[in-house]
Amino acid sequence: MAGFRTARRILVGGAALAAAGWALRDVPAELGVRPLTSGPERAARIRRSPQFRGGTFVNTMPEGSGPMTAPPVGLLGELAKDKELRHPPGPIPVRVPAAGEPSSGGVRAIWYGHASTLVEIEGRRVLFDPVWSRRPSPSQFVGPKRHHEPPVALGGLPQVDAVVISHDHYDHLDLTTVRGLIRTQKAPFLVPLGIGAHLERWGVPAYRIIELDWDEEAQVAGLRFVATAARHFSGRTFSRNDTLWGSWVVAGADRRVFYAGDSGYFEGYQGIGAAHGPFDLTLMPIGAYSPAWPDIHMNPEEAVNAHLDLGGKLLLPVHWATFTLALHPWAEPVERLWREAKARDVPIVVPRPGEAVDTAAAPAVDGWWETLS
């Protein structure tokens, strides 16, 4: 009997080790690559960048606080308080977007959740920061879980003309999603400088990767893509700022869209608006803000400020609702945005995940998040 128990423990232990190995098999790839070691051509481009100094990319905008090297005082107490408010009180209503041809001349957007958004502009489709995984993490066994499923399976997306990435944090750049897009899509990936090293390791062919520094641009499918500034940082490990982060301008012949990525508020939005605006649609992050990191994520009121600086006509909020990444209540970002927009007469649209929005006939805000139970 003792021998049987010993054998059983060995079998159980072996199975647990095998399961752990299987669960962690992709973690080394998830961590990405240090781009300076990924080839001389990319390394030379990085070193020539005005944003690269002293071995890393540097945010040239003045910061009011230094990097967070220890948890803020009282953080553990805050984490334990009002936990239920940081999650939706009921199921989030998800819409299944209708498949079909893109609109011929206008701007249409489908927000899939968090920052993942499909924008149709003048008959072309652009997919921003697609993340379809259950957790924005190097392992699907740890980290914040989704509050709702993606409105459509990754393989159910229509064919897109470009995939645009703002930076390499896990909630904006996801290995599993990228590998899926390699199989199901033919479009190029437009990324800030250095991120191409991650993509190459994950199997994206070099001819499908377009890396840009701030103020560089590329023409794809008749659209002009401009990498523009953002006030943020990068990193998939404890090493930070090996790759560049940014925002994006997408311009057609007559229509323009701006995607802010992740960013704290900064005065440079006025310059981006003057150079590339006005914009028919801005995709502005409104969630995951905190007094502990005021320089890397803007709050809802600052998102309205940035939208106005850019010359935006319609604001679509992103970076909220899908993952809990900060201590504020789940619905607080959109409630604050709605109040600020009404006070300043700024048109906004707040679609449910998967709900299509046409900028020429944007639906009124109906407060759908207030009815969850």
C-alpha cells in the first residue's frame, strides 16, 4: 500500500509539473526580444532616433512624478476596499457586429473592448491594438481576467488593410492574438520603433512589419499612417523602454482618425492637431488612471482636453470596461467622461462592445452601463 501511495504521489507530481510546463511554455516568447540585439539594421535605426538616449527610449515630456519603485502608501488597503465596485455589476451587453463590406466614404468604428477597435475609413479597415486573450499577461493563469468575451472570434474578423499597435504592454500587444492574425489576415503590422523585434520572434514575416519613429509615416492601402507622440513608456519585462510607444494618425483623402494609445495628457496634442487634424473621430483612453501614475494615463477630463486640442469632432472612449487595471470603480471613467462632455458640449459616443458606430449618424449616449444587474 505504501508503495502504491508513493507511486501515486509521483504520478500526481509529474502531472502537476507537466501541467505547469504546458501553462508556462509561451512565457519566454511572451516576454519578447530586446530590439538592440535583434539585428544591426534595427539597432542602427533605434540609436538614430531622437527619442533614444542612454540606451533606452526616453519620454522627453516633463514628468511631475518619478518612476514608481515601491507600492504607494496605503495601496494594499485600497486593494481590499470596495473590490466589488471595480467589476461590472452584471453581464456586459455584447453585440455581434454584422459582417459586410466597409462603408465607401465615411468613418465607421467597432469597439471590441479595452483598446481593440476596428475603424473603417474611406472603404479601408484598420485594426488597432487587438487583444483577444483572456488575460493581458505573460501567462493566462495570472493577471486580470476579461469582464466580457470578445464580440467576435479572431478568425471571424473581416479582412483588414492594416494592424496598428501603439506600444508593447500586454493589454495592447498580445502574442496569441498576433499569431492568430498571422494565419487569418494578410495585412501589415504598423508599429513604433523596436516592436518589430517582438513580431519577428512570434513569426510575423519581415515584409509584413512597418516600424516607424515619431513623425515618420507610411502609405498603406491608400491611407497615410503617421506615428505621433505619446506620454507613456514600454516594456514586457522588468527592463523598460527598449521599444518606442506612440499614438497614430490615419488619414484618407478626406477623412482622418486619431488613436491616442496609452498616454498622459501633454501639450503636444495641440501640435498634432495643427499638423494632421481636424479629426472625424478620436479614440481616447479614459480608464486605468490613478494619482500614483498621473503622467502615463490620462483621466476622462484630460481625454476631453486632448480631444479638443486635436480638433476632434467625435470622441469614442477606449481603455475601459474590459480589464480592471486600476483602483477606480468600473464605470467611473465613462460617467466622468459623460459629465465632462455634456458640460463642454463635446460630442461623444459610448457603444457596447461590438456595436458599430458611423460618425455621420452617431447614436446618442444611452447610459447602458447604468442598467447592468
